[in-house]
Amino acid sequence: MSTLYRIRWVSSKGPIWWVLLAAIALDGNNGLFPVAFAIVEGETKESWSFFLYYLHSIIGTNTNRMPLCFMTDRQKGVVEAINKIVPEATHRVCGRHLYNNFKKKFPGLNLRNHFWVAARAYNSRVFNFAMDKMKRDKKDAYEWLIEKPLHSWSRHAFDPRVRSDHVTNNMIESFNQWVGDLRGKPILTLVDSLRVKLMGRIHCRYDKACAWESLVTPKIRQKLNVIRQDSRMCIVVFAGGEEYEVTEGVSRFVVNLHAKSCACRAWEISGLPCKHAAACIARKRANLEEYCDEYYSKATYLRAYGGIIHPISDESMWPVGNHEVVEPPPLRRLPGRPKKNRRRELDEPTPGSQSRRSSTIRCCICKQFGHNKRTCQRGPVKGKPSSNAGHQGERPHV
């Protein structure tokens, strides 16, 4: 399981106000792995500190020699809580939320393209190229963005020990869908329902993984197939030992299979061999799956889902305790109609709103856009025969 944890909060949609804080990791098959969650009274610095304190006490500082890394949407108080409770952890910011703040001040398609090229750049050469183009187009946008810590939003500055190249929190949005209608349930019902869902998910994924035949997970195997296809465009020159020189177009890259490194740095950041390394591995006639990081292996996946959540009997069978009765939070009436879905951006389409058919009208007579054959100026006048009608029965001239 990855040490990159997505920190997320989900608010209630009922008369009793609560906030669900969750820490979610990614397994080796790009699936969500809920690590911990807590019910708190609100999204505050104190709540995040409480949650991160107990999370840190369980998972520790260094997991299998991999540093902790948190990716957030910069929610209220979460950055201060991370710096206070887990100062040794690295912190990433969701690129989509960072861009939403960026485009409010600096809109435009060119600036958008420069932003995402810089955010997804695996090496400093591509990053500097994109930032230089942004600086020429809009110097204020460049200065605003360059002030942000590079290790929090650009791939080339990520800690390679984390073995994750994700720059957005988009995948975590499915956690809201996974919680689903439980957001309107009482707290005890919510917690018990989450336990049951987790219990079934862990067992189901473990059983499916036992039938896998490859060394890596299915999602990673699909990625490796794409990498193999892309590597066919590379020219490999063996230098000796485990070192190679790979030419792709007009660019050259140095690959070291022993160190699992490439000059493009995609292998170091993601933990998966890049297309340049894949070309060298193919020349060596070795198995590409053996050069993937252990995090993507079937064995690691089985260890992640090897534990079980033990079932719980009915509440009537529980032993009577002397603990204090926990009262529910006070009722809080929210203004307006309760919302079930998250608030979307202005330029973000709603699900199902886009039609599969094109909304552009095209005339079948003149082949122009904006009108149909009934309003076409070149079409035949109503009640009069077309110009070709009088010649249908005539013999052609020889």
C-alpha cells in the first residue's frame, strides 16, 4: 500500500451536523484503500490535529522505509495540523484545486496548458520549458505560481521514495460516491455501515487477487502493455554493465537498470519502468514486471488485504458496560435546501448533461452549419419543381 494518503472530509446531510474525516491510500491496483476515518464536530484545526495525532500513532513515521506523504485540497486547518503533528511528512496539493485558484486570477487556454505541462513534468527540463512559456505570456501568472513550493504540486520535485506520480485528488472523489446515502444516516448507523462495507471489500479483493497469475496487479499490467508499445520507437545502445543510451527522436536518455533510473525520471517518480527503460529491458530479454517497484506486486497487494475486519453480533448481545452514555451532537438547521452532491466548478459539466449527439445543425443540401434543409436558401422553393426535375426523363446528349 502506498504511503501517499489522501486527506478528505465529508459533511453530513441530515439534521445532526457532523464531519467525516478520512485518510485514504491507493493500493497497488489503483484502488482506494480507506485507512482511517473519524466523526468530528466540524472542520477545524483542532479536529484535524485530533485525527492526525491518532493516525500518526498507528501508521508511524516511516513505513517500510517510505516517507509519509499527504495530499490535500488545502482544507481549513489541515496544513497547520500536518505541520504540527507530522512535521517530517511531505505535503502535496491537489493540482485541480490549485488550478481553480490559478484560473480565477489568470484565465486563458494557453496559461492552462502551461500549468498542466509544468505540473506533470517528470524532469526539470520540461518544467522550465513550460514555465518560461508562461512567463513570456503572463509574467504575473508565472510569479504567482513559482511562489508555491514545487514539491507540493510538480512531479519533477516529488520525493521519489513515495513511488507515486499523482498530481490530483480526482480519484478520491469516488470516496464520496462510495459513502453514498450514508451521509444522511445517524452517526452509529454510519459507522457500522462503513465497517460492513469495508469488511466485504477487503474479503472480495483478497479472493480476486489470489487468482491473479502475473507478478503485478492487473491495472499495472495494462500500463506495462502501453509502455511496451511506446518503447518500440526507442533506439537502444548498450554501453556495458547495466548502462544504456536510448535515443527517442532528437532526445537521448541514460538508463541504468541496476539503479532503476532513467534521465527522464519517470521511473524514479512512479516506480514503473519508463518506455526508455522498457526498451533496454526488452534488449536484455528480461521480464518487464520484475523491474517494477514492490508496491505494485501481487504479494504486496495480498498483504494489504490479508487482514480481516471481524464481524460484530447484534447490540442486544453485547455485555453491559459502565461507560458513560454518549449523547448525539446538537441539532443544527442549515440554511437552504440540503445538498446531496458536491459543489462543482463553473466550467465543470454535470454528470449526464452532455448529449452523445452533436448539437450543431448541418444542412444536408449545402453542407453548411447553422440551419437545416427546410430553411436553406439554396433549397428548392416550396411548390416549384427543382432544376433537375425537368430533365429526369431526357436522354443524355452523346
